[in-house]
Amino acid sequence: MISKKNLTKSDIKKLLSDKFFKKVFIITGKNSFFKSGANIFFRKLISDKQTKIFFKNSSLPEINELRSIINSIKSFQPQLLIAIGGGAVMDYAKIANLKDIEKNLSQNIKKNNHQNIKISKLIAVPTTAGSGAEVTSNAVIYINKIKYSIEGKGVLPNYFFLNYDFILSNSKKLKSSSGFDAISQAIESIISVKSNNKSLIFAKKSLLISTKNYIKFVKKPNKNNANLMSLAAMYSGQAINISKTTAPHAVSYPFSALYNISHGHAVSLTLEKFLKFNYLNINKSVCDFDLNKRYSIIFDIFKVSKIDDLVKTLKHIKTQANLTDNFRDLNIDIKNDYHQILDGINNQRLKNNPIKLEKKDIKSIILDKQN
């Protein structure tokens, strides 16, 4: 049996030739599976296996579709699960693969109550360069448009397989959104209250790659920058697996749930605003580390010397990537809708912010975005 977590092409071919894996269950999206080329790659390798494919429909991982996936897996009883797609596919697979999670599913998710035991071996195959979900021990699910997280060692995939060929065919919009998610995750990880020396190494690696390759990958994708952005996303995933994300991610979820804004784009709506708020209130830091030094690391990577220049740089990156943060352009009536956004914020992620945030602070930041 292969012992590597990060599989090469030869590794995955050897793994899938194992006779123990008689039944293979694939969770994917139709675009992810066919447009990426994963269909051609995997069908050859599993042609001698009993195979079942579940094509997810929802853009966000939601509980009703999760139930369908769990029932399908229980009926099929596979020895191997393969998740091929973006963050939503990974989240579905990681949760559905938990033993007995379906018993009182809603409450188990809300309370993060599970046995941390996998039903089958799980291979995560990302077809986007963004979430890094292939290396994280948590997964997201939405219940009534509210985001919840399942966490634990049983959630972490057994293996992951990075293949730049699978992300080259992504639309420019998907490249922009997913790539910015990786950037935001790495930045947030650096200043998260749970950050440590190990997560800092991963976050810096991710940012050093993504700042040089993100816009190139969006505008002129090739095998080299696609491969590098896959690595940047993976490193950002390893970083937040330790540190978790902060306020920009906490606030992003209601924007996705209420307005169907893609995750990375939703995160981009408030990233620089929270970064500036945190910096201006640095004397109120609740971190065990020197927050000022962590900002210096971010400044150095982005080649700026002050917070206003960092804000300008991030705005410029978003403009180049065509990620608008104008609420009018996104058909969001922020003056009337901000209370719904506040109600949908993920407090679990909010607690990781280096500066304690009150609702009035978040309201001020959100309303400021209309200008």
C-alpha cells in the first residue's frame, strides 16, 4: 500500500491497482469531472472496478444533498472514495465518509459530534487551486443557509493528488475566485490567534508563490503557473488546518449563502477592510505573538511598507482578477441587508481574529464597503 499522502501519477496508478479496492465511489461535479479531464484519467484506472459516481448539484455543500450522498455510499459500500472537484465536493466527501454521521445528522454537524472513524479510504483530487481542502481536517456544510463546520482527524483525507492538468480548464472567474481564497487563507493564517511557527511556514510558502503567480494564472494560464497555484493552495490549506481562518472568512459565508457569490470572491469583499481594522487596533491584540511583526511579514511579501499600501495592493490585485467589491454591482442592497449578513456570520472563525470584534465593528466595516 502507498504510504505517501501526496500522490504522484505513478503512486495513484499503483494505489488504484490494489485488488482490495473492488468498489470505488466517486463524488464529483459534472464540470469538475468532464471539463477537467479527470474523467479520462480515472476511467482508465478503475475500468476493472465496480464504480458508482455521484454528481453533486448544489454550488454550496448543503445538508439535503449530503444526506443523498451518505445514503448512496451506504447502499454501495465502497472500499475507496475519490473526491474530484472543488471545496464543496471535498466537504461532502469528508463528512459523508464519517462512520454513523447520518444518525441525527443535523445535530451531529451543529455540535461537531462524530466518531472520527472513516468508512473508506479517501483520495482528494482538487480541480481548483484555492481551498486547500485536500489537506484540511475540517469540512463545511450549510443548514438553512447557515454555515457549520465538522472537524477532527477522521475528516482528513488519506491521500491527495495534485494535477495541474485538472485546473487549467477552469474558467477565468473560477481561477480568480479560488486563487484569491488561497491568498486570503494564507494572510489570515499569519495573523490568526491560533497561528504557530509551523502554520507560519506554510502560510509564507503559499503567499510567496501566489503573489507571483496568481494574476498570471488568471490571465495567461500555463502548466507552470497552474502547478504553482496548486501548491500555493495546498500550502494555504496546511496553514489554516493549524491556525484556522479569521474575520474575512467568517463574514464571507452569508454572502455566499444569501447571494450565491463564490467563496473566494465573497472572502475578497472584506479582506483588506479587516486587515486595516486589525492593524489600526493592534494595541488591542489578543494574540500570544507580536502582531506587529506578523504584519511586517505580510508587508514584506507584498513589498509594501504600510497598511494603506497593502490595502491599495490588494485592491489592485482584485481589479486585475475582476473581483468586484462594489455591492451595487453584485445586486446587494447592503443598507437593508446587512442585518442578515450579521446573523449569518460564523462565530467560530470570528474568534480567531487577532482583535476582538463586536457586531458594531463588523457592521461599520460592512457598510463602509458600499463606497
